[in-house]
Amino acid sequence: MEISIRKETQGDYEQIRDVIKSAFKAIGERDNEFNEWNLAERIRESEYYINDLSLVAEIGGTVVGHIMFTPLKIKGDKECYESLDLAPVSVHTDFQSQGIGKLLVRSGIEIAKRLGYKSLIVMGDPKYYQNFGFKLASDWKIGLNNNFDSKYLFALELVEGGLDGVSGIVEYCPPFYNEKGELI
């Protein structure tokens, strides 16, 4: 089974939607609530979409996995720092546990490094993301909504010292918020 990783194209959108729906329905999302595939579409339609960091995993011409990275800010007391967010990442349920998600994450990290990004933030499963070198964001005093104790918020330096002197509150790009300004 040969897996190829490439940038997503407009022709992939329907398959990507199916992949995201499959992956997140497996963890309990319902069609009638805001969900990860809505988020991916909102990002894609915004100025925050980074095509170079919106990747698909393909097997035999079929999209089986997807990952997106978007810009985010870490707002400190006096400074604002640029970073990247990894979300969403998904693999169709028929292809999970075969290393496809890991391949997408590793590929995205390498591309982000080549593009000159210094750090990456992710909210997710501690066991999964620590495999890639992510550490608790609280190690740098980076948190969400003044909560620096989240055991699910992680950061990764893409270059040595990429988070030196960085601390503050994570602010996602606008597609991550509802009309009331709440994180979705």
C-alpha cells in the first residue's frame, strides 16, 4: 500500500469532507452540531487558509487522510507572537491505525519548518502528540483563556529556541470562533 502526501486541491474537497466526517463521527460528533468539517471549510474560505499546509494522504487516487495548519497568535502581556495551529487532522476510519495520521503530521511539520515557522500549537491527545516531540504548552506559560494548566494543549519548537521568551494566551484565527466570539 503506497501512501502519498500532497497539497489538497479543490477537486479533493468532497473526499476530504467524507474523511473528516468519518473520522470525527467515530468519536461521537453529530451532523446537527458544529464540527470539524465545518471548521475545515470555514478555514478554507478565509484569508487564514495556507494551501501549502493543507495536505491530503492518498492511496490509489483516493483521499484517506487530511491535515490543516493555520496561523495563530500567542498574546503576551506586552508582545504578540506568531505561531501555527495544527487542526484538524483526520484519517478515514477504514484506514486508521496504519500510520497515515503520523505521516500527515510529520509531513506538515517538515513543510512548516521549510516555510520558516518557528513553533506549532496543538490541542489533542497527550499520548499521540508527545510522540512528535510536543511538550505541554504550559512549560512555556502558554495557555487558553488564562488557563495554563491544560493537559491537552501542546507546543513544539520547529527551530531551536523557537519559543524562547514566548508566553501568553493562544488566540486562534477567526474561523475558530462563533458569532459570540467563543472558541468552537
